[in-house]
Amino acid sequence: MSERVLMKGNEALAEAAIRAGCRHFFGYPITPQTELAAYMSKVMPKIGGTYLQAESEIAAVNMVLGAASAGVRAMTSSSSPGISLKTEGISYMAGSDLPAVIINVQRGGPGLGGIQPSQADYWQATKAPGHGDLHVLVFAPSSVQEMVDLVGHAFDKADEYRMPAMILADGMLGQMMEPVAIGEGSGGSNVEKPWAANGHKGGRKHNIVNSLYLQAADLERLVKERFERYAVIEEKEAMSESYMTEDAEYIVVAYGASARVAKAAVREARSQGIKAGLIRPITLWPFPKKAIKDAAENAKAFLCVEMSMGQMIDDVKLAIECSRPVEFFGRTGGIIPTPAEVLENIKKLAGGDK
Amino acid sequence: MNDMNAVLAGFGGQGILFMGKVISYAGLIDGKEVSWLPSYGPEMRGGTANCSVCISADPICSPLVITPNVFVAMNGPSFDKFIDAVVPGGIVIIDSTLVDREVTRNDITVCKVPATELAEKNGLKGLANIILIGKLMEQTGFCTMETMQKTIEKIVPAKKQHLVPKNVEAIEIGMNYAG
């Protein structure tokens, strides 16, 4: 294990990407993710990589599209309003079967919103990361260490399935420092990219990377093929953490920053004799339906905790096929819920019986 | 002290966030779990800066400290903002050169250290924050002098290692100040 150092989440994301072999980063500053781009601007020139501050978020994401087309590992990062601008490029990449990593360090919305931590882009990330029939892989770290671990994983899975992957973080995780051990990383892709539109000196037939298909039948066939891949991903790639769920009657479902707060509340509820547990989705798409459904067997009720008005709650209800009540507690606009608030809601759920 | 949940607050430029980093690194060097969360955005740009620091033997759940058991205040507005949030039995350390407030609570330990004045007198301008860490060590024993020495060597950049003795001196002044 490498030495543990203190690092900001944003910087750790950048360093982890570099160690995963990302040498092409295109960004545009926005609070609260700016340290990520700043780190890239310092390090990339020293290691023969590309750091480019584009003229806009749209330009940056299209530069990622270009770099990914050539078969290299490329990344961009932003925060909520900037991600909205990038959705066009994300859709084009999905439609071109291109692997790349997009980082969203979420802040309060809608509109310019605020700059404090939020999880209000869940719907955007998991349901409509761009126009058209598409998904992107969505990973939701809840610690700086997990941010590091998931960046390499996101690059690997993006390459494996030829699709964009998103790290859905938030301002709290981006700004905070925690001890982190950053391993050597994969240093690059193990996946062959015979489709890449790169230089070959006439050695093969040229490749075309494209998302335009004017024949409806061709497009339908392509989209259906893509959805077969998505089905494999839903089967194989869901990740979650279960905490004290074995005998839990009241199960909190929370991801990212709010999962940390929820864990403190679950721990306190246990000490007060309430059988509480936590399921923390690590992948938001694919959603860890099975883990949640399995936990429902012994559970009486669920509580979804989010830093939004309740965007994940429907996925929880679907996962358990509405077999148990699913309540919601959230704060939004940039407010981080407190463990005490979550505990109060667990108690409400547990009613009189302990 | 088992778990330390600290809020450090003052003006931007006083080294509030750096103070938090030093404390966090000391925890890390001692093999504990730590977290550091700064205020960012308009709050900081408007002049006041604060950060939450947690040190624990166990993984840290929420890094945002709402009810601190340690509070260090380096200006009046910060003192006003957080003093009522301190848990009973908590420790409050005040730079009394800059904070002229009277403490009305009697369920907390209050240490008034004229850190800014002590720094100037001893030729340690800008190290008032480090003096306050010294006082915090004396009050809580959150780390040893040996750990702090290592911490300072680690956190002071390689090109500025000549500043290490001054920082150590500042820690000692804070530790030994009886006020």
C-alpha cells in the first residue's frame, strides 16, 4: 500500500486520472471543481500530456470526443451548470460508442443555482445525460479514497463497454481533504481499440467515428445493439455497499456525501435500539436493484436520503417493486443534511416500535 | 480527547485553512482517520474563512462539524457565529488580540491567548495561527510535540525548510502561554 497523504477530492480525482493513463484533459473553470483543472494544468505539461482550457464547456467536451475518437484516454470535468452544457457532447459520444470520463462535482441548481454541495443532478446523470436512447455509467464515490479508486475503474469500464462514464461527486467531496493512498494505477487501457480513428500510414482501411445515421433502420439496429450491451452492464456492473443491513428493519438508501451523513445516523439509531441499516449505491447507473430488493425481505420500511428534493427515491421504489413504504428526507440548494436530522427521520419511520 | 470535531474560524489570510491542515496532518501522522472541510465561495470571499477538522480512531462519517468540541476563533464575527454551537464541555481558544468578546457560557473551557501580539513580539509575524495550535495541544493533548515536529517538517515546502524552527517556536509559545 502506498503512503497515505492528505489530498483534496478534486486533486485526488485528477491524480487518479493521470495514473489511469489519462493524458488529455479539457476543461473550463467552475466552482466547486476548479482545483481539478488547476491540478491538471500544473501536471499535464510535465508528463507530456495535454491540458487545455477550452473557450467553453461545449468546446471542452467536444475536444474529449475528438481525443477519445483517436483512442486515447480523455477526460473533462465541471459542475452542474457546466455539465448541462456538456450533455450535447455526451450524447454524441454515446452515439459514437466512445469511451471517456466526465466528472461532475455537483452544486445547487437549477440554473446557475449556488456553489454549495448538492445531489440534484441525479436525474440528469441517470435518466437523461443527453438526448436520445442512451445511458452512461454513473459512479458515486463517498470518500476521497473512493474517488481515486473509481476514476481508474470508470476508465476501464468505459473502454470495456465503449461508452462514456461519469463520476457524480459533489462540492463537499471535491473540497474536502482526507487521507488517501494512490496506487500506481493501470497506466492505460488494456483494451484494444481497433475502431480508433488514428494515424496508421495507410496500413489499414480507415475508421470512421460518427453518430449520424440517416437510415432509420440502421439507427434502430445500432441503438438496439447498444441496449444489449446496457443489459449486460445492468447484470454485471452494479456496485453498492451494505452497512448493518443483515437484520435491519429500517433501511436508509443514500449515496455520496449524504451516505456519510446517513451512516452516522444509522450508527446512532442502532445505539438507541433501532434496527437501522444503510445501502449505499456506488453505481447509480446501473442502479444496484438486487442489493436493495434483497434487503427488502426483512425490512419494514425504507428512507431515501438525498441532497435534492428526492430524485433517487423512484429508483428505490422500482427496485423493491413498491413492496415496502419508501419515505424521503432531503435538503437541497447546497445544504448538507445533519446526522441528527436523518436520525429524527429514521425514528419517525420506526414509529413507536423499536 | 477521543474524537476531535473542530471548527477553526477567522478572516481570510490568517491561515485558518492552513491551521486546519496542520492539525489534520498531525492526526494522519499518528495513524488516525482525519477529514478537513473548508468553507468556500461567497463566505470566504466576503472575508471570513472557516474549516471543519475531524480526528478519530474510526472512519469519519460527516466531515461537516455542526457541534464542535473544539473551537478556535481568530476574529469577532467568527466567535459570534459559532460560540453557541460548541458542545458542553468543549474547548474554545480565542486570539484575544483580535477578539474582544466576553464569554457568557460557563459550561465550556475558554482559553484567551493574545496570539497575534505574541507572534509580533517574538518576531513570528503571521504565525498567530500556529501559536493557537500550540495552545490546542496543551489543552487537548491531541498530538505530541514529536508528532507536531514531524508534521511541520512535512507540511512546510522543501524550499522553505528554514521556516521549520520558527513554526516549532510558535507551537512552544502557545503551549507555554498561561493565560
